[in-house]
Amino acid sequence: MSCAGVNQYPDHWWQKEEESTRAVWEILPQSANREKGEVILSKRNELGCLSNFAATPFVFRDKKYASMEGFWQMMKYPEGVDDPRNIAPGVKWDHTREEVAQMTGFDAHAAGVKAEKNMEILGIDWISFEGERMRFKSDPTDIQRHYDLIFGATKAKVEQNEEVKMVLLSTGGLKLLPDHFEDKDGTISWKYYDIHMKIREQIKKPL
């Protein structure tokens, strides 16, 4: 990407931030190479609305979610009274699946961490959606099924939130990068920045 091309974007997307202000999980905006057409989806500016953590309510398959993070993490919680996660003795769930679906940001993430601890105790390595179980980290078919769900929900979020849609389109042809360090055992579903770039191509207005 030429210098003229990158100059069309707001300078603050690459604003240098003090290292002392960086959260332990955070990749700062200046870490992206502007001349190469890269940009960090930093929560320090409007690009943060593309984060899974953002409060961007949407409806997906007739159910409302407060954020993508809530959508992600609620799948780790019991689904119905007969769910093995729900009837296991000695395991306490601090939230219901429905409560997590209405969470945003770090609250939703924390709920997911709690669920993972219970899943570890129970020896469960699957999550569920609409009654279907998915081993979203280990089974190739389930990995793709999970990705398709995340992609569909993310597209719903973009299409149903005009501000999010406009921010995404405003990134033009920039390569979107995460603002956090990724877990080594992550799957394709975790690459929300790649998902947004694919959605951007699908909704981009004709020239």
C-alpha cells in the first residue's frame, strides 16, 4: 500500500501510547506497520467496536446477544435441564447461559473462564449451540462448524449496528490485526480480525 493510500486514514489509529499504560494482554496501536497497511483493532479508539468485547447487541437465529463475547462464552454453559453440565454433582455455575448471553467485555470473558474450570472438573471438552455439541478445539468438523457460527454471528453484529458497519468499511483495504496476544491453542474462530476482513469484502459498497 502506498503512503498516499495510508494517509487517507485517521492518524490516531497509529497513535503512540506510553508502554506504562499498556494492559498485560494489550498490543498497542503503534505496533502496526502503517506503511505496510496494517492497523491494530485497538480498544483505545473507535476500531474497538470491532472487538468481541464491544457492547454491540445483535439478534442471531431469533435470539438477542449483548456482544460477541457473550455469544462466545454462553456456549460453555449448560443448555437445558438435561445437559450433563447442569446435572453434574459438586459443580456450581455462577451464571445461567441466558445471563452470559447478555454480558459484554471482561464480564463475559470472566464468565467463560469460570465455565472452563467447571468443564475441566467434569472432563468435558465440548461446547454446545442449539443442542448440538462441538469439540471446537480438536475435531476438524466441529472446528469448521464453530467457525461458521462465529462468522454468522459476527456478520449479524456488523449488519445490525450501523456504527460498526461504517467503522469496518472505513478501514478500506487495511490489514486488521488483534489488540491482544493470542493463546497458542487458538482456532480459526478466534481470528476475529480475519473474520471482519472477510465480512468487509462481502459488504463493501460498489465503487
